[in-house]
Amino acid sequence: ALTTRGLREQDIVHVAEFIDRAIKIASEINASDPNQLVKDFKVNMKQEQYATKLDQLKEEIEAFAAKFPMPGHEEI
């Protein structure tokens, strides 16, 4: 799917970096309470320290993805 949108090797490395950052944030949230349930994890995601990181990552991903239009859906 990534190559269909025109991503090259270096772009895919960038995507992997986004995924790595997301996993690290999720690990931080999980480490705050290793016995938390999924519902607790979702609540903890909204804590300012995590929400700020997630919002920043989301903005970076959206800006990056905007450079690569989805075939057949140029308006997206």
C-alpha cells in the first residue's frame, strides 16, 4: 500500500520511525500501570504527558502522509 502511494525506501524508513515512536509511547503508558486493562490504557492515553506526545506524532504523520495522495482518492 505504501509504494502504491508513491513512497520510496527512505519514506518507508520514516514510516518505521513513526511506528517505533508510537510503540515507545504505548510502552510508557503501559509501564505507568502494568496491570491496567485496555479501558484503563485508553484513559491513561489522555493524560497530558502522553496526549501531548500522541498529538504531536499524529500531526507529524498527517503532514507526512499529505505528501502522498491515495490513488483514486485525490481529495483525501
